[in-house]
Amino acid sequence: MSRYARQMILPEVGADGQVALTTAHVLVIGAGGLAASALPLLAGAGVGQITIVDSDTVELSNLHRQTMFSEGDQGQSKAEVATARCRAINGDIAVEAVTAKLTPANAPALLDGVTLVMDCADSYAVSYTLSDLCQARNIPLITGSALALSGYAAGVCGGAPSLRALFPEAPDSGASCATAGVMGPVVALIGAMQAQMALATLMGHQPSPLGQMVQFDAKAMRSAPFRFDAAPEPETAFGFVAVEMLRETDTVVELRGKDEAPTPACPAALRIAPEQLKDTLPTASGRLALCCATGLRSWRAAEQIQKDWPGEIVLVAATAS
């Protein structure tokens, strides 16, 4: 019996759908909790080529939600261990590990020849970098996030509005799983939802998962889907750049204090606290680059001073991955 018989019997899949999966190349950014449930499902379904990008190693505190890993995997590369697990699930597919951070500098090359991108990094900078690139290249992007007892999965780009249309303003909170905590089943559910949206997109199911978002609240045990097909793209968008993409003509501002970042993101950076930026920013023109750890403080600062700065404003997330 065929490996894929139980899904090919579905009228929504069939032989044509299976061919669409087998010939697809999915780029998965992040091999943590969201990917822990998404990756085995993609591999099992027969997605022909999967590239997994992650620079981190397995830690004990990951294991309650990153269920692809075991205690014996501690200290090993997440991308490489996840790749081995996917190959063990399905030897007929090609799986590649890229042990690197996803940055605005290396992202364009990683997207070459990709059919669909899955954002499992749970990082503001990564998500918006991917959205900007996927929107420009008409590549579907399935993004997701989980925190505490809730999360969401959404299909953007590829003909649908971008992530910036869905979330045009800077997030209200900079909380992360490390600071706010998260329940493993919530992460697994969101990751599985991303996998389903990705497979449905690759097979051309209608209504398309692109232009749809599903929120899940584990405390209330309730999910809430809605469509955003008509969401307008924002008139102003602050793009992310990598440190190596900064120019000599840029005015670079490091928003982190010396206690947080003894060495600024760029040697030529002016160190200015966010609350002092509007009053102490030097008079200049050209491009302004705002640097912080995740990109969130930079984004909020950019929103505050955009009317006062005559040129382009870009964001640098020094630790985003």
C-alpha cells in the first residue's frame, strides 16, 4: 500500500494533490516548538524538499514544548536534529539543515526556488523580514506565534495581504516564552495548524488559507477564525536590515544602554535612550538606522519620530534569529 494512501483517498488530495506536495520546496524558519509538530507532519505528508533554518542548540528548558528533541539531544543543533528526525520519518524526501540565523542579509538567497515559507521562529524581526520578501516575490508565508495560553496561525502573502497589513503597528508587548512562559500543547496546536495551512495552500484548497487567521485561546478552549483578504497594506513600513547592510552614510542609533549592550550593534552608532531620541537626535538627512535587541524598541521609536526625520528609517534587531 502506498505511504500516502490514507490522505490520497481524500477528494481534496488525490493524485494531483500528492504530486503538488511531492514537487514542493518548503522553507521552515525555526526548529523549536512550532516546528516540532509542523515538521513531522510536512515530512509525513510527503513534501518533497524541506529546508530547516535554525542557529540554536537544544536545551533542557525547551523539551516541554519542542517535542522533536530528547534529553540526549541537549547541546546539539536544533536544525540538524530536526533534519535527522524528518529523514527518519520519510526517506523519500530531501531535507536540509541550515545552522544559521535568518537575517535580512541571508534571507533573500534562502528564499530562492522556494514554493512556500513557514515562519516558526516566533520573532518580530524574522516574521516581518520574511513577509516583506515573500510579498515582493509572491511566495505564500504561513506564520504563527504562541505565548502563555494562546496563539495564532495565519496565511499571508502569495497573493494575500502581507503580515504588515494584518499587524501594521508595533506589537504592544515584548514578552517571550522565556519571560511569560508557554504551555506545550498550545505550541503544538499552533504548529499543527500551520502545517495544515501549508499543505492546503500547496494543494490549492479553497477557500485558501492565505488571507485567513485562526486564533486559539487554551484558557477558554476556543478558536476564532477570520479572513482579512481586503486588509490594506500600510502606507509607512519600517524595514529590517542586518548590521552588515548598514551604510557609511547612515545615521545609526543604538537604543540599548551600556549595561545591556556594552558593544553597540555598530561601532559608529550614537547611543541614545529611546525616551531621549526625539530631543537629542542630530539634525541630518538620509537613512536612519535604529538598533535594539529584538527590533521592537526600534519600531516604537521609529513610530514616534517618523514625522521629524526627513529620510528613510530602518530597524536593526541585533539578537533576532
